Amino acid sequence: MAVCTAAGLACAALVTVPASAATDSLTAQYRTSAGGATADQSEPWLEITNTGTTSVPLAGVTLRYYFKSDGPNVTYRFACSWAVKGCANITGTFGTLANPTATADRYLEIGFTAGAGSLAPGQNTGDMQLRFYRSDWQTLTQSDDYSFNGSQTTYANAPKVTLQRGGAVLWGTAPAGNDPTTPPTTPPTTPPVDPNAPALFDDFNYTASGDPAVQQHGWTVKSGQGGPGVPGATWSPQDITFQSSGGNSIMNLRLTTDGTASGTKETELQTTARKFKNGTYAARVKFNDTPTGGPDGDHVNQTFFTFTPLNAPMDPDYSEQDFEYLPNGGWGEQSNIMYETSWETYNPDPWNAVNAHGQQRQSYDGWHDLLLTVDNTSITYYIDGQVVATHGEPYLPETPQWIDFNHWLIDLNGQTSSTPRSYNQQVDYVYFIKDQVLTPAQVTSKIAGYRSAGTTFTDTVPGS
């Protein structure tokens, strides 16, 4: 007890940890800036401190904040207002307790991507200014929440917030009968894959966008005008071309502009059928930071995504999961940035977006393996085998979606020169497997299997 007192720890709140985790020593601190019994949103601000002697990667650490829901059918949304580690590196998902108590039947679980880095001995994460609110934006009650402490307006140890790593609870006490659990300590290296699961694979082995096989294989090439992007720009089917590279067929989506709407030609390829929902989506994409000629700087958007249409403002059945690379910035960003955005819904006018996103402010010029998985609990985004973002409810898709690649211009503000210039986005393949969550290594194996068998296209995914 004297050792704990000297370290400033609340010993009574600590649970006994397995010997395998004894070398890790992490504590959780909490404060709130919304201390009322009711509030528009709950604001559990958190920090983690490494009080041990070894460096700890945050990617393996999770926190749980426990609360009493305002009703069995009420849903909640998570947001990160600001964080020293970067909001893009912090995930938030909601769960339901197996054994509800008078002060808790739900929890908010906070996790971290690899981009959050590690905590060295003596370090802490700094501020994580987190919040959650009712999906219907009604006032919520927090005075009956297990982890809430309205009087704690400066950071202090949080005995009613649990902290987990590697299957062990390192800090805090959960509501009675609800100790956090994790998968077994020796799970299979990779999850099993149903060999008969419906799948789509396309190696883009076509002669041109007008090749009859493009339509026969379930693709629609966009033409004419319309959003997204610069009003008055044209979607140009002839600027989607195919070529051989390294023994594989490569699709090229070209964007051309002379700094005017009428001189801007964009490209888009979309599945004709809306039949993709839970499962694993993957594509190998080559992004380009610079044009093939002419001045650089246009606010170009290079994408791989899946979506459901917005049938009305704030349509609850709308959904979208995006990889969007902006090589020259845009939307207020000044340089290259990658977004992984999961959409619940939006209102175009006046603009109101309900989404969550990850972001990486770095160049992705060149080839990259993009993968996202969707199941009944989360959407997980990978780039080159590394998790870059994870989102849970309310962002999960409700209805079947399309798969889409497009290459377009956000606005005409990035480069105003009248000299024509073109940017290329290339795609090696696209893959989807229904209702299966695959690892990046499993996807690589599947693609290799198709190619070794000489398969350039297959689609056994049933229509919706």
C-alpha cells in the first residue's frame, strides 16, 4: 500500500493482473467539462500514463467508459474534439454489457491505431478530449452513469474507467459482473475463410471503357455532368483506359483540366448492382502526386469507396466508406492527405455531415494495397497491411452498396493556370468477399490464387 501511495495510485481500484502482464503498468485519468446531471453530450476527457519501466505500444491498449443508456432503443455517436495523439489515431465504439446494473448497461470503448505510437516509461498520452451524444441529439442523462464524475474537472485517477492490454485488465474496476473480456490469448493466427463464400474479383483485363465486357461484368462508366466536384465539369468515359504492366492489366482513370469547369474532364467506374455490404473490400491503387505535364497544385481527389445513395436529406439508410487521397490538399488542407471516412448520413443544404474519419498527412504517391472490412460491429481500414482507422456504430451500412472508383476535381482554387494538365490514378484489381472478414495476408493469398489460375474475372455475389 505504501508503494501505491507514493506513486499516487488508487490501489483499491486496481484489479489483480496476470503474471504475463505484470511488467505493464498503465493508469487512466479522467476529467469532464460537462458536469451537469443532464447535458447535450457527455464529455469524458481521458489520459493514459505509463507508470511502468517498459515502452507500451498504444495500438494494443483499450479503455472502457461505462454508462447507463437513456433507453433500450437509444443509439449514441462518438466524436473526438482534440487529442495530443491526433483524433485520427483514436477510435471509439459502443458496446452493451452482458450483465446490466443500475448505473451501467453500455460502454464506450476507446482504442488506438498504430499512428498513436508508444508510451515510454513516465509518459502520458496528454489530452484526449472525447465526447458522445444521442443520435437524435436529445438531452442525455449522465448523473446515473457508472464512470461519470461531474465534480472531477481536473485530471485525476479514474477507478471506474477500465484499461485493458493483451487480454489483461491493468487498471480500474468494471460494473459488477462485467469484467472486460478479450479473445483467447492463443487465437488462431488468421480467421477461417469459407471457401464457398460469394466473391467478386476483377483484374480489369479490358481493351477500352467501351469494351462490351465492361458492362457484361457489371460495371457502369459515368458520362455527362453532375457531382461530385466542379459544377460544369464533364465525366469522360474515353479517359478510362487499360494497359499491361508487369504482366497484369491495369486500369487508368485520367483527370484533365485547364483550370476551368468546361475544360475539366473527370472519370468514374461504378458497379451496376448494389449488392455489397458486410465483408472484405480490397483494391491495389496507384496514386499520383503530380500531373503528367503542366503546373501542379490542383485539388484532385483520387478514390476507392463503397456507398448507398442519399434518397433525402439525413436519409438514415445512406452509408459510405471512403478511401480519398488528396495529393495537393483541398477542403482547407494545404498538402497531401489521405482520408478514411465512414458516413452515417448528411444534409447537403444546409450542410450537416454525420461521419467519422481517419487521416494521414503524408504522401501516398505510388502503389498501395487498400483494404476495408465491414461486419456487424465495426468498419476497419488498412493501408499496406496496417490498420489506419476503425469506426463502429452508427456508421455501419444498413443496406447494400455499390463499389466505386472515381478521380475528380474538388474545386478550381488549387491551380488557376490555363495550361492543360492531366493526373493519373491506376487500379490493378478489385476484390470483395461477402460476409467474411479477411486479413491483409489472406487477401494477398486470394489474389495470388486467382492469378495463378489465370482468372481475370469472377462474380458470384448474389444480387440484392
